[in-house]
Amino acid sequence: MRRFARGFFAAMTFFAILPAHAASISQASVNVGGAQAALLTPPRPRASVILMTGGNGYIAIGADGSIGRGGGNQLVRTRAAYARLGFAVLVPNNGVNLAAAVAYMAKIRRPVTIVGTSRGTQRAARGIAAGARPDKLVLTSGFLSDQSGDPDNVMRILGSPGALPRTLVIENRKDACRLTAPAGVGPFVKWSAGRAHAVWLDGGISQGRACGARAYHGFNGLDSRVVSLVAGFAR
């Protein structure tokens, strides 16, 4: 927890005073692990993050690294914030070989953190079960345990916590999505055998579907807090 606190306050300071080279972040479309991905790279990366979007995971990446679908998803809409904080950022389409994606980003800069939100937490777990070995993992609004509301969850996908890296869970207490209920967090953290801890947020704005990106589920109105938490942990 002390290491997390140091990283968190460092990220908060860095978030408040953005580096002068933020405008020189490069954006490109790359093929990684059999899937197209958007890559954002600052001049001197401090660490790397792989952002696993929710929904069906298809984000229609353009030739210039732009994203044509799913732009409202919490991780997609905040991807540039991570790059401004010094992270190399990969946002892959669904179907990526996550082990290959981790290896690709490790060549840019370690540590490599996988960040999954909503159904992206399922895809992150499947990638880890298939051999991906990130340095860290963040799960937001996650399909974590049976108590989350769906039997296709991280605990069942992994089977045991042995392959789980150091993990941060971020959950909104007001998340009303029936598949990512806050009640699922406690059983997951207990199952993790000390590998995971949870940070709770409360509030924001809820619009549209309960499981949508603009509801409490998608941390609408809380983007800066989520980015700061992830950045502090990932650094």
C-alpha cells in the first residue's frame, strides 16, 4: 500500500503539471498479436499500458491510429490522458493475442499494465489464462466473481489466483449494471490471496443504460480520478 500511495501522489503531481513535450505525442495504427491497435507514444515513455475496452471490443481503428467506434468507453475516451502522463498506450481491437501485445509494449517500456473495463476484464483474464504476463493488472467495473452477476467472470476464467499479477480493482459504489455489481468485489479480493486490492469511487453522473459508458458503470464524471488511480498504480 505504501508503494501504491507514493505512486498515486506522484501521478497526481504529474497530472497537475503536464510535461512540456505533451504536444509531441505520436499516434499510429499498428498490427500487434494478430489485431489492429492504436498506439500513442510520448517522447520518453515512463511505463506502458494496454487498454482493453468494454462491449464487443471492436473499435474501428483508422490508418492514422484514430478510433472510429466505442469512443465513449471510459478507457478509450481517456487514452490521451495516459499518454500525456508519460505512458506508452496501446488500445487493441478485440481478438488480440495479449501475450504478444505485452511483449510488444515491454520493448517500448516496462512495467506493462493491462487495464480492462467491463467486458474488457473478461478479455484480460482470458489473455492471462492463455499466457500473457503483464507486470500489473487493473480491473474497472469488472466481471470479477459470481456475485458480480455473470458466471463468465475473472475468477472462473483463471481458476486460481496463481497467474494473477499485482492487481488494482476500481469500482463505483453506484454501479447499477447487473453484470458488474459492487457485491462482486469482496469475494474477488478475498480469492486473490493478497494479490488484489480495491479502491472505491462514489458518484459521478448516470445517463442512459445502466451498463453503458455514460452511466455510473462507465465512471461518467469521474474520469480524472480513474486516470489518476490507474497512473499511480501503473507507475
